Amino acid sequence: MLNLSVTRANTIVEAICHHAAVRASSNAVRFLPAAGEPMELTFGELHTAAMGLAGMLRSQIRAGERVLMFYPPGLDFVIAFFGVLYAGGIAVPLVPPRRQGARPVIRALLADAQPSLVLTTSTFAPRVSELLREGASPLCSIATDEVALQHWEGGCPAPSPQSVCVLQYTSGSTGTPRGVMVTHDNVARNSRLLAQQAELDSRSVWVSWVPHFHDLGLFGSLCTPLYNGIASVLIPPAAFVARPVRWLEAITRYGGTATVAPNFAYDLCTREISDEDCTGLDLSQWRVAGCGAEPIRMETMLGFAERFGRWGLSPKAMCPFYGLAEATLLVTGGPVGAGQTAATISSAALRENRVAPADSAEDGYAVPSCGVTSPDHRLVIVDPETRVPCRPHSIGEIWIDCSTVGPGYWNNAKETARVFDARTNTGEGPFLRTGDLGFVRDDILYVTGRIKDLIILRGQNIYPQDLEATVRAALPGVPEVAAFAVEGASTEQSVLVIEQPRRDAAEVHTMLSRVREALLREHGIEVHRIVLTRRRALPKTSSGKLQRAAARAALTYGTLPVIAEWRAESLLDDELGAGAYAVDFALRLKSLSSSEQLEQVENYLFGLLGELEAADPAACSRHETLIAMGMSSLDIMRLKRRIEAELMIALDAGSIWQEIGVADLAAHVLRALLATPLWANADAVERLADKIANMSDDEVRRELTA
């Protein structure tokens, strides 16, 4: 393995200053927008831009003050993030603001972080300013892509390794946001450890689409490559979700050797990428196809390796990782070159939190490896109730003692003491409580489940109480509701169980639709399953506390009475049934001028935005970008799928990206519609439809079998 350029810098600021001095012209970050040419920053350019922005920020903030950061994916965030660190501030990277349901989140964040400044881009500035006004904040936002950079007097900044540099908010919880304090020393140590576990060297190229506001995206895909002086290639998350092969194309084009992504990304690639999409792929140089940030599925890892082995991917490249924001990121990972492995144990014993050999093939359950413990970490498996360390090969809560654990939660001493200062029954500690259950065998960690009720959807942490509160607000008469995650075929799935309100059964469909709409509006998510059960069916403790784990078990084993339910698998069927709309729409457009056609398509798109609850059409302009409207990657994909289903067209996935607005999208949709056989033959299709409508069932059957 070739040596990395720097391995012992005390802070990432020191590391970048070093790289800028000795290899200024070397590429630091390459960003691949969904449309347009790649954009690059060398180490010298990154250092100069960060210094210039820090020169301006020093007149706005003092050392240790918090700076909220609302940015789309791209180099503007990279420069702004390091500008804040160079200036001695504490960066608070946040999810781009949504139009729907953002007010309570912003209020909670403003109250918790108490920022002195808000940074964004000119694209987001109007929406961010609106959110600040709604949150009754006197702060103004600064669009860093429009400000004049100032000259930094003096040498390279040298922040204290023990000072906090990032507040990493761990979920979108509206009631009690928890910002993990991450120090400069935490970031530096995590960057060294991750490089060691992933066996990075000077030839490594990291390719990632994970969002920069996620700990894996920020500390894994951005800070680790930059600290170690290796090249990184970044892709917008929405561009990946729209066309997953972009990830593999970037690995091919730029010689990508390493990445870490959630399980769902590998599953999405396996399902969505066709053989035709793979033309020209060469994955032979990909050494570390890391999986982390959500539960690992053996089926997904093995299926991905088998599917893309034809294009050079070695099955040995599949590599597990485990970590959490409270530990900055990395806890376990690797070993590189061993592939994804598993420990086969008794599934019956596993349900009782025991590790035992399987009695039969049917009893065997493969628990995926989560990797080898890093040298700076010590894991202890503890009974979470008695705090007694478990015997070897027993299942218990995973406690961590390591140098990358942060000081605690910002402005939350109670939770900090509970999570970051755990002690065994003999007083040994402090340890970090993960809330995850697992066991260690031959220094390899196996995660079997979670004590905490946290739901992980596509790598995003979601508190069940937030979803439950949204359901209660949408259905005021509901007695009780439980949100939890269950094992799916290839990924973890989210479930809502709702006790039946005092209302007629005829209203069930409307009630379930209202719940889905509320979840999309408030949280930007689509759950996998909504179940309606009878009153008082959800299990509770003697004191009346909801038992989510018991509710999950009752649903899994069929003891929970199900009155009605909705599943996400039915959504596509519902939308595909709308194809007949395309004929009528095409006929209406045919009688209009070009400008009138474009106006009709725009009106159609604004109508879809309202129906999908992805944005408020009345508050959106034609040229405002989809992401500025508050649309998530999932929203964009739902919009694309709905357009294709209703208008019977195939949209280039690259045409619907976060930087596009309704006006440009309408032009693209119209071009696609004009190029289809449907447009040329709309009159004939209508005549055929009328003919079929007037035929008897017997006549239709004779025509089909003729």
C-alpha cells in the first residue's frame, strides 16, 4: 500500500493547509452535477476559497458560534463548510429546507443551536429567509456564492483539536433535536481510522452520492478523503436515485476504488439498472464496496456482487461497516478483501437474544458481519437492564469506548449523561451506549437489532414518536398509533399500526390516504405499510406506555387483528392505471399553439405537485428549482413516475434533477410527448378506444383471440 500524503495532522484544517502547500494543483473534490460539466477544486483552490470566506466570516461570528448551513449538493457547500471551520465557527449542516412541514423543525433547531449566522446559496436564499421569518428569528441568511471573499491576514488557522467544529443533528425530530458535538480531534481521528480500515492509499479514489448533511456523507465521503489527501468524486443524491448507474459510471470513469453507502443503494442498483445501462462499465478497480448507515442484508450484498461481477466487480470487494454519529462515524469495518460474511446461528435463539448453533437448516439464520473493531475502539456487550457485561457470544447492547466519541449532545446534559457516560455495574466507564443489540465473535461485530425505537429509512434516522404525532394530528379521533421498522426482503421497512377511530368502515380508504399525505407533507417519507387494527389492540405496559417492540412482534406473528391495510407495493399499480389520461391530454394539446401547449403542461405539472403533496403550487414560481420548492429525492422520483405513467412517456432520468424548475421540466415533458407514437396516432387511438367501449365482452374476447 502506498503511503498517504499526511496521516497525523491534528485537525482537518491543518491537513488541508498541508496539502495546499505541498500539492496545490492536485484534485481535491470533483462534483458531477446531473446536468452540465463536472466541477473541480484542487487543494490549492479549496484552501484559498476557504481562507477568503473565513476572512469575511470573522467579522460576522466569534470562535465557537454556530452557523446553520442550508446547501444543495455541490462545491458551494464544500467551500462554505471549510470557511466556517477556518473562521473558528461551529458548522451545522442541515437538510435542504422543505416547503411543507418545515416550520416546527426550524423553530426547534433555532432554539437548540442558537446560531449566530445562516449560510446558504442564492438558489435557497429566498426560501431560507422565509423559514427564518416563520421561525420568528431575527437572523438573516448570507448567500456565499454571491459574497466577495476577503483576504486572510496571517498564516494558516490553527483551531484547537479539542474545540467543537460540527453539530451533527441525528434526526429530523421536531420536538427534541439532538446535535452531536464533534471536535476537530474527533474528525481527524475518524479520518485516520476510516482510511486504515478501508486500506486507502495515495492511489485511492472515493466516489459517493451520500448527502453532505449525513454523517456518512460529511465525515466519510468528504472529510476522510480530504484529510488523507486523496481524490473524491461526489454525485448529487437525487441524481443517483433518478439514475443509479451514474454511481457505477463515475467509478468507471474516474477509477473509483472505495465508497461506503447504505444497503438500500446496493439494492436499488440491482433492481433498477438494466444490462443496457451497464454498457461500458468497468468495476475491476473497485476494491471497497462498503455498506453501512443502515442494517446490512446478506441477500442484497450477495445479489449485488453476483449481478455486477460481469462488469469486473469482485465479490471480495463487498465490505461491511458499522458506526453512528455519536462516535463521529466509524466503529467497525472490513477486513478489506474478505467480502461480506455472516455468522449462522439459531433463529429461535436469536428471538430470545441468545447466540446458539442452529438446530436445523430451517432454524439457521445468517447474521451479517459489521466488520472488525478499529484499533482505537473497544466494544463491550452489556445487559442493558442490569449493566452487567455479557458472557462471550451472548447478545446484549453494544457499548463503545473510543477516541472518536464526541463530548455529548449540544445543550442536553441529561441525554449526554445517559448516552455518553454509561457505566457497568462495577462502575467501569464511561462508555457510549449505541442502543443497538449484537455480539462479538473473533473480534468481528454482529448487529442483531435495536433496543431504541429509531427507524432508519434510506440511511435517514426517524423517531417513531414524530410519525405517531403526525398521524394523531391528521386523525384526531385515533386512540393509539405505533410506528416501527420490520425486516423486509432486501431492506428495512417502516410500518404504522393505527387503532380504529370511532368512524364508519366506509371511511377507511380516505383515512389511510390522509395518513400517507400527512407523512409526506410533514416528513417527506412514504412508509411501506399502514395497518388498521381494532381499538385497544396495541400492547401497552401496566402504566399505559406503548410497547412498539411487542406491537412489531404481534404483527409479525399474526396475533394482531388487521381490519384493513395499505402497502407501498400497491402505489405503482394505482399510478400505472392512469395511462388512459395520456390520450385525452394529447388530443387537447393538438388543438393548441406551441406556447399554449407549454402552458398546459406547466399547469399539469403544478397540479401534480399539489396532488403529490410535494410542494405548494400557489407558493412556487415557474423557474424555482424543485429542491428550492422543498422536494426530496423521493418526491422527485414520485413526480417522474407519475408523469411517465399518466402521459405514457419515458423521461430521461437526467432530465429531472434538483436544479431544474417547472418551466424547464415542462419543455422537456412536451418534447418527450411530441416524440411518441401516441402523439402521432392520438386520433386513431381515440377511435379505437371508442370502438372497444361499444363492444360486448364476447366481442372483445373474440378480437383478442383472433
